[in-house]
Amino acid sequence: MRIDEVLQRIQGEYVEMPGLRLTAAQAQRLWGFERDVCNALLGALVDAKFLAQTRDGAFIRLDGARPTRSAVVKHGQNLAAA
């Protein structure tokens, strides 16, 4: 699966389940990604202003955020496992 498809899948989960709150560990288990891959994907969606991270570490969808294709994974993360 391509990175943009994975990012769209994650965004789709948040759109389909309003109020979804996942820690990185929960997201990793839900989607079956390795920790580094999952952290990079969640970070890309935070950078794209689709997700925000709460004080307790949960990732939530920002109010009014719409799925985007512009989320880019930075820092040369190897996402081949995604």
C-alpha cells in the first residue's frame, strides 16, 4: 500500500468515527504498523493540521479538519512496511 493511501485510510477512520481518540500505541495496534512507521504517519497528519495531540498523548481530529492528500511524511522515514 502506498503512503498516500495509508494516510487516507487513517483519515477515513477519524472521519467515520467522530470523537476517535488514540494514543500512538493504540493506533499502532489498530492499524498493525511498526512504532516508527505509526509515529511518522501520525506526525504527518499533525503537520497537515488534520490531527492534534492532546496533553495525555492521544491523537484527535481537529474540529472541521477535512481529509487531505497533502500530508507528507518528513525526516526520511522508511514507510515500506506501511
